[in-house]
Amino acid sequence: MARYIDRDYFEYLVKTYEGNRYVKHFSCWNQLMVLFWSQLTTRRSLRDIVCSLRVHRDKLYRLGMGRNISKSTLAEANANRNVAIFRELAVRMMQKVSAIDVVDTELREIADAFNVAGFFAGDSSTVQLNMTLFSWSSPRQGYGGIKMHTLFDLLRSVPALVMVTGHEEGDQIFMDDYPYQKGCLYVFDKAYVKARSLFHIASEGAFFIVRRKSDLDISVEEHIALDAGNGVMADQIVSFKGSKTGKGYPGKLRMVTFYARTKNETFVFLTNNLAIPAHIIAELYLRRWDIEQFFRWIKQHLYIQNFYGRSVNAVCIQIYVAVITFCVICLIADRYRPPVTRYELLRILGTALFEKRELPDILEKLTLSDNRQHEETEFFGMKSLFD
């Protein structure tokens, strides 16, 4: 599985940031492989990692983990190795998964129909930290924390960017740091209503959909005719009236008001795309929830709620290795198309890591087993229960 990680690039990063300087026995690659395995198997602590690996001591060198792994050695590496090595490797891995096949075919049809190059959602998620254990974290509302600012590829269900900061940093602050691409559409919630940054997106030749803040001062310039029966209550051309917002975004915008029956709630969206029908604008905003599913997945199925160390370094490295692990899972799923979910694939890889079998063989047997089970279900007449 390590073959999906670009080792040459990783060693370039290690050399650039002198990650192996003064290191004799436990290299940066050893550290990465141990933490990668720990994510696959959701080890709960340094003691858990060391005790679990002790059983497989004869296999550790072959797997790139080194010959001897102690709790103190791993703790020291997590505390002192340069975070940039793991952060930039995570960026490289996210670039690799940006080339996998599209998994949301319905969204791809919308992209093709309206000449949109890609769909992305921007949001952040906070992991709370105990201030007693993580005293370096800035307190907010009585607790510490770190925040993952994320740009999520909705077509492929993979992260395009993850930045780790303190939880006191506002979501708007990093909007201008996102790598906007011409022809792509970006979806945000109302925490990202920042006129200057929205204008920056438009200036890059990209599109955005953002939920309107209720106190935003807006002037209606024109009403667009509506199609009945699709939940759209208003479709208007507008501009910002406030002196600050008007200066930040001097152009025209489109404002769509949509009533969602299932939620019994009215939503108001701002966008710079005039071609996509209003009801699809509303549908695209609802796809923003996919990024919430990603946050939930990575917190529940990988290990970033509790940490193997208490330093800033240890926390950030663990999160970036979790992102790297998620990307490896996506690359394997894209290549072999196993008949399982990403979560199931994660668990299968975690248990199969120490087996002396090639990954294609493991996944091929999994496919055969799934086909056999399907045939048996049909043979015994059970398929009708699910028709």
C-alpha cells in the first residue's frame, strides 16, 4: 500500500527540511509508515501502537517501519519532526486523488450541461482539545481546539485542500488562500460571506454559491422570470449597498430565494453564475453537506479525536497522516473498484497489512466472495425480499 505514496517526493521533502538530521535508527519514512498503520487500525495511544507492533516484530523492517520501535522514540519523532514534511506530502496526495474518476455521476451531468469544470465545497471543522493537556491552544468558549479548513471536491468526494490552524481563526481569513480554478464552482455557507474574497473568486474566472447573511444590505436591480413548482420563490439580479461590501464586490450578483419543503425552511443564495437554473443553484448548495459527511467520516473512522502526543507538532502530523491515509484509500478504491465502501476497504486493509499477499490478490478474492454471495442469494430465492 505504501506504493501509493510518492516516496521519492517524500524523501525530497525530508532532505529539504532536514528531517533525518542526527537520526540513526528511526527515519521519517519509518515514522510515516508507523503512523499510517496506526490510522488504518485506529490505534488509541503510543502504548497501543508499540504493544501491537511487538507481535509483528519480524515483519516491521519489510514494511518500512524500522527494526525497533519504542514509545519514547515515536513520541520524540512526533514532537520534533518538521510538520511541513507531512503537510506537503498530504498536499501531494490530494493532488493525486484529484485525478481519480468521478463518483457523483448526477453532478457530472450538471457540470457537462452548464459547462462547469468542477464543483467544490469550502468549510471547516473543529476538533476540541483539553486545555489542561494542550496548554498551547488558544481558549475559546472554555475549550481549546484545532480547525481543519477544507476545500472538498464534490465530484470525486475527496479533499482538494486541508489547512490545519488554531480554532480561533475565522473561516473567512483563508478564503483567498484557496486554489480557485477557472470554470469551477465553489459552494460556501454564510460564514464565508466576504465581499472582497467573493470578488477574488469571480476575478479568477470561477463561480460561487454562498448563503446570504440576514443583515446583508442588498439592492434589487432586476427580477428574473420564474418556473412554477420547483420551490424557487425569487430569482433576482442584485448588488451590495453597503459602503464596504459595495467596494469589495462592485459588480452585479444573482440572488435566489428557495423554499425547501422537507426542511420547512427558506434559503437565500448569492451567486455570480447566471446560466444555471435557480432550482439547480439550490440543489448545488445542498450538495455542500457532502463535506460534512467527509468531516464525520474522517473523525469516526480515522484517528484524529485523540492524539498520540500533546505538542503542536504531534497533533498536526497526526491529522496530516490521517488525510494521507484517506487519499490512499481513495486511490486504491479507484484503481481496483472493490465491491465495498471506503470504510469497509479501510478495515480490510488494516487487517491484511501483515499478510504476505499482494493487494490485488486480496481484493480479487473479496470480489469473488461478493459475487458468490450474490449468486447464493439468488439461488435460494432471497432476492425477492429486497425487490
